[in-house]
Amino acid sequence: MRYGYFDDQRREYVITRPNTPLPWINYLGSEAYFGLISNTAGGYSFYRDARLRRLTRYRYNNVPLDCGGHYIYLRDGDTGEFWSPSWQPTRHELEGYICRHGLGYTIIGSTYKGIEAQTRYFVPLGDSLEIWQLTLTNRREEPANLSVFSSVEFCLWDAQGDATNFQRNLSTGEVEIEDGVIYHKTEYRERRNHFAFFACSEELAGFDTQRSAFLGPYRGWDNPAAVERGRSFNSEAHGWAPMGSHHVRVALEPGETRQVIFLLGYHENPRDQKFDPPGSQRINKRTVKPVIARYLARDNVDAAFEALRAYWDGLLSIFQVRTLDIHTNRMVNIWNLYQCMVNFNLSRSASYFESGIGRGMGFRDSNQDLLGFVHMVPERARERILDLAATQLETGGAYHQYQPLTKWGNDEVGSNFNDDPLWLILSVAAYLKETGDGSILNEPVVYENRPGTEKPLYEHLQRSLRYTLDRLGAHGLPLIGRADWNDCLNLNTFSDTPGESFQTTTNKEGKVAESVFIAGMFVLAAKELAAIAQERGLADEAQRYHDEAAEMEAAVLEHGWDGEWFLRAYDDFGRKVGSHECDEGQIFIEPQGFCILAGIGLEDGRAEQALAAVKEQLATPHGIILQQPAYSRYYLHLGEISSYPPGYKENAGIFCHTNPWIMIAEARVGHGDQAHNYYTCINPSAREEISEVHRCEPYVYAQMIAGRDAPTHGEAKNSWLTGTAAWNYVAITQWILGIRPTYAGLQIAPVIPSDWPGFKATRVFRGVTYHITAERAGPGNTVSLTVDGKPVEGDVVPLPPAGQREVTVQVILT
Ligand code: GLC
Ligand code: GLC
């Protein structure tokens, strides 16, 4: 069952009923100001950091669902009836409800008793504000006397404090109202130099800034007193809960259309010019007024929207593909890339499943997000790499997370996730292959954010690799630390105290438990660093990394192979995890994926064997399960993984992030059909028609789909912020379509399904546009290349001479 449809032409997902199984959301904002917006206008906004600069309030896990938003109310002055054109919060039955989620914007429209209302929400490029562009049309036969009420509830900046410290909160709220603009300035009198503003293009009939006045006692957002009576209270917040609401009267003749624009924004003043007049406590508004004036003009708003469309045209045009599979095309050309951008911006901080408080930018997460992002805006990728590296410790280890606003490592979480440092090598390698910009390796970067500790980025990478080698266990495999990629496989935790964090509690010394996953990852990272060293002309060093990779590979083959698949780990007792000898958890997906990605077992048949085991034991029509059999009870020595009921999350859920590793592995052994079949199983577009089962948005990947041990097998959870986005993008574009950046040029080595006649693609790589046509002339994956009409040996298109901007590539597969 569907709740809408894809409009590929306009690059939108169109939702045709408001009561989707879960709120289906979108993101506004590209760089600094962000908002989450659901299909019924729920959500909230923040500047850079969802925890430390939260502009508006949102109530997670509330009833009714999806509470708090970018809400507009309409009221009919003749009948006194009022409703929300976005359905929530009043939930009136609407005609022609439609929500169009596009790239960086959302349009929600409906008609109620002949009044058509459509609101376009977006954040203009380069400015820190969101625009609500409301268009009202009177479709009645007679004139309509309408009132429009806007509403936002201000959050008192620090979302953590806002949700907990009521002692203080309920007394600090302050606003100013000037020329119809509502300014939220809580804490501005003291250490803040920023404030929020909420402006309207029309003359106001009234306003409210105190929530208790606007709503009235014991009422909710579905029934505000001001809207019901048709008149604001002109309330001024002093403490309690500051909010913003404008009241505008709009009289419409039959057929008449009017626009009302609302702006919600964030602004900073220079610290020494906070007040006007100086010495007073009033906000200096001279710096913000031009911004407000600019966007209250309709032409400027339309132009800003066009600029946003053009921005996405540009980003999407970097890679476009035409295959016979519509789901592949749609995800590669539009949605997967878009999700990669959102993940790059927000890591795992703010979604409808991440509170915006708990996690900032994950070290492991953001490095992986870069894999799907580097080609989009390489300059931003460069900056991110340097920020991440600056949170690395001198040991080579890394802070597991950092706060986006301060860019400082998060002490509460700390470090010792032993896979973390290696991800930096993978993201830097991806950046270098994409851009050829070796200068990044010479950039001085601090350790632990401490000035004076600067070393070239290259040295950070060297230490990353060293970090693993300094921590090997009895089998020559890497010690796991608190956890590796699987945050929930906690082999040193042994926690029997309720509520203790599985990731930060360590009751064991950590000298025994080893990870085969990190071993595979090490082999891959060592090979990548060898290639980087080679590019820098350091042949001896490159050889050393190759030797280290070979040694680790030997350890994996000797101690990390279970007979038919790769083992997962050794626990603190030195016993196997992920072995046929185990009662439960006999086979795990991660080492199968990562060892093969690293090239282990490609020559001796073990890769094929492991993949056969994956197919037999882990594959389902809804995707590949993380491990089997599921843990049926809590195991002290395994940690959080066994804390989840069977079939959910890391305990035998379909943890989508890992699936592309298997797709890549299948591609590496030449199985195009299998690789693409796995791709399709979790492709959200391909799952659209089972939306009542999947329940999350059909246009983005979710972190998890419930596994076969769960009663809700097939149900997705944790949509949007997940490494699945970047890895699927890599799997489909680089390994199945086979278009891979390399140091020497663009490699084209497709491993596509046998029934595909070929495909067409354009790829912009280092400033050159490659027009690629692949044709199948036989069943295999052997590539013959013709570049600009001339045959070329191998499968790498050499970089064209300087000045040439277009290259035509013909690929014949036999
Ligand atoms: C979440 C985390 C990620 C981790 C994964 C598996 O997606 O953000 O860091 O690797 O779960 O536990
Ligand atoms: C990952 C896991 C989640 C775990 C969390 C801890 O996101 O998916 O289950 O609780 O990491 O950080």
C-alpha cells in the first residue's frame, strides 16, 4: 500500500494523505541553519547544532505523535471555524491534502471549505532563516474573511537544559516586539549574542509571545484560545514559555489569491554591539533589519527558491545514470544523494529518532558519510576531514563524537572504540581519489583540539594505522576496545547494573577480546595508506603497509576463519564469537562484508564460500540480517547486542548499513545479479508499495528493518541518519555500476545484472564530464573500453589532457 508517489520530474515525493504510518519528514537548510519538517508541518529548527542552538521546541515521543512544528492556523471570520492547512495540529478532514517533499524544501497544501492554502517552506542559501510562503486562494462563490495565525514555540537554546532545568527556564524567557517582528532573546542580557526573530510580511492585527496566553490554560496546540476567539492577546512573555504568533486578517474576493510570508531566523550581533541604544537592554536590530526586509519581499523569496533549485541541479548533475530499473535511477539520481547531504550535515544528531541532544558528529559515522559526499562539495569534505582529524588523540585513537558548534571532542563519550581511527584513512583516501588534492595531507592539524600539537594530516593517518598495531591480541588480531563498528558488541563491558551505558562502561582490561571486523578493516586501510604513500613517492613506506596488511590477512585466514565463513571476534575468555561452535550468534554479516572488501579470500574461494553462507543464513526478502541465530537472552560477556529482543537492531535486525558491504563483496566476486538483488531488497523506492509494512519514508534509507525473528519483520525504523546512505551510494555507483574514482583516472568496471542490456551515465570527475555508455555483449564482467573513439587497455579512463572538459566513454561488457 502506498501513501503517495514519486514525482521524478520535479524530484519530489508527494504524500497524498496526512496520516502516514509515521511522520514522514524532510530537512530544510544546507549549511548552517537547519529545520526538520514532517508532512504535517511538525518539526523544529536550530542553528548549526541541535543541542546547543535549538531555536524551536519539539516534544519527542509524545502523544499525539509529532508535537510541535512550523504551524499555521486559518480561521473563517464569518463562521468562527478554524483549522490547520497542514492537518496537524487541529486534524480537520481536508480536501486535496498534499505534501511535496523536495530537495531542501517542503510544500504542504490543502483545501478546506473552499479555502485553498499552500505553504512552501525552505531555507534560502547563504542565510540563517526559514521562509514560510503561504498562498491563500478563495475558491468560494462569495468573499471570505479570514484570519491567519502563525505559531512557533521557542526553545531556550540549549535543548538539554530546555528539557530539564525548569527551575531556571521558567523564569528566563524574554522577547521584544518591534515593528511587527517578534524577537526571542532569552539569555541575551547575559552571555548570548544571538537571538531569533519571527517576522511577517503583512500588517498585524495582533501577536502573542506567551504560550499560556495564546493557548489558554489546559489547552493544546489543536485548540488555541487566541485562534478560537479570532484575536490575539498581544501577550508579552516574561519567563514561562516564550513563543511567537502573528495574527493577520485577510479578506479575499471569490477567486482572489494572496500571499503571506513568515520568516523565522537566527541572528548574531558583534559582542560589543549587542544593545541599541548602547547601555540599554534592547537588541541592536540594525544588523538584522536588512535581512528581514530582503526576505519579506516576494520577488526575493521566489528568486531564493529558484537559487535553491539551481543549487541542487548542479549537485545532482555530477552523477546521473539511466538504467532499466526505475528504483536504481531514482535513488542514485535524486534521493540517495540527497540523503548523503543530510547525513553529511547532521551526522547522527537530529532526526525523528535522534533527539538532537545525545549525539553530535560521530567520528566513525562522519568519516563514512564522507564516502557518499566527497564528489558533491569537495571543499566542505576537506574541511570536515580536518575537523575530524583535530579530535584525534596523540595515540592515534579518536574521540568517538564531537559537538558541531564547538568542534570539540565529547568527553562524556570519550574514546577507545578501536575501529574509529581507521575510518579516517578511508575517508581521506576517498577524498584524494576524487579530487587529486594531495595538499590536504600536509595540512597541520592539532591533536585533541589542543593548539601547539599540530602535525600534518598525513601523520594522523600514520598514527591511525599504528593504533591498531599497538593493540593486538593473542591471535594477532586487533583488540576490540569498547566496541568496533557494532556499537553493541561490547566484549569488555560485563555490565549487570541497570542503566549503565554499554559503550562507556568497561569492567574488563580489554587485553583479550579481539575483532575480526577490525582486522578486515585494517587490511583495507593499510592498502589504502600504502597507495597514498606510493602517490607521495614513499615507496618503502608503502611496502611496509603492504607487508602489515599481508600479516594481518594471514592472521585472519588462520584465526579468523570458521570453516565456512569469517569469525566475528574472540570474547574476553578467548572464546569464539560468530562461529558454528556458538549456541547463538553463529554467523555475523560484518566480517563477511569487510574482509572481502579488503580482498581477503578472493583468491582461495573463501570469499565465495562466505557469501554463500550469508545468502543461506542471513538473507531475507527484506534485506540481510546482522547475525543468526538471534540471541534469545542477555549475555553478560556480549553486552548490548543481546539486550535487544530478537530481530531488532543489532540483535538480528536487518541493519541496513551493513548490506552494501555484502553488495560490494558480491560485486567483487563478479555476482552482478546477487549484488543488485540485495540492493533492491532494501531500496526504499522498491519498498514503496509495501509502505504499510515498511512504515518509514519510501524515499530514504532507514538504519534498521526488523529481522525475521521479530513479529514485525519488514518494518523499518530510524530513518534518515544512517551510514546506509553513503554505503549504498558507494555500492551502487562504484561497484555495481562500477564507476570508481582512482588516482590514475576514472575506473569503469560494472558488475551489473545479467539481464541489463547496459546503462548510460554522466559523471563529473575532477572538472571533466564523462559521458559513459555501457553495453552488454556477453554475460560476464570483462570490460573493453573505448575513449573518445580510441580503444584503451584496462578499465581506467586516463585523465584527459588539461583543457579537455568532456570525454566520451564506450564500455562493452562480455
Ligand atoms: C549506529 C551508529 C554507528 C554504529 C552502528 C552499529 O548506526 O551510529 O556508529 O556503527 O549503529 O552499531
Ligand atoms: C548504535 C546502535 C544503538 C546503540 C547506540 C549506542 O546507534 O544502533 O543500538 O544503543 O549505537 O551509541
